[in-house]
Amino acid sequence: MTKNRLKEMLTVICISYTIISLGTTLYDRLFYDGRNDFSNLLFKFICTSIAVGILYTHPLLERLSPLSMILLQYVGALLLVFLTIWISSFFEKLHENSYLDAFRSFTTIYIIGAIAYYVGLHLDVRKQNRLLEEIQTGQNKLL
């Protein structure tokens, strides 16, 4: 991974984490007791980092069909989230539905993030294709 790609990924993690934290904190404040302890914030950051990191692996999986790549990324990310929950069970008591709750929460956020990421990627590819066509058209005019 190049230095610029890593900087871009860290920026996306920070922005995504901020949006997710503010949104869930507001939701909790409006509909629940509004308590947001450090372990919840840490878990949100870990899940955000996992999701963004997994989405940034797409260049390594370009040989697969798009659907296979997306499903493999999602399953890998979900397994890492479940591993994080399992590790945290050694440090604090978990709710009986913690895996199901994490599945629901992570899947919702991941789908939104994946759609945004792949739409942006698709738009970039279209832009690059247009530039390539313009370059090829310009070369043909010179000949």
C-alpha cells in the first residue's frame, strides 16, 4: 500500500468514525438514556477501521467477480467484528444478544459505506475512461 493510499484510508476512517459516532450518539440521546461509555466508542472506532480497511482491499481482489469480491469483503469484515466482540468478552460482560446486535448495526453501516465507496469508485472509473477516450481521439487527429 502506498503512502498516499494509506493517508487517504486514514482520512476516510476518521471522517467515517466521526459521522458514525455523532449519528449514533444523537440517536442514543433521543431514544435511549444517552449513555455512551468508552468501550462503545472504542468498538465503533474498531468497526469503522475494519470496514474501511476491508473496502480498501478491493485492488487485491480485482480478479474476482464484483459480487464475489463484495461478499468476500463483507464476510471478512463481519468475522473481524465478531472476533473483536469475542476478545472483548474477556474484559467485560456482554449482552446475550451482542452478536446479533453487532450484526445488525455493522451490516447497516457497512452497506451504506460500501454503496458510497463503490459508487465513488465507479464514477472515478467512468471519468478515467472518458479521459482515455479523449487522449485516444486526440492522438487519432494528430495522425
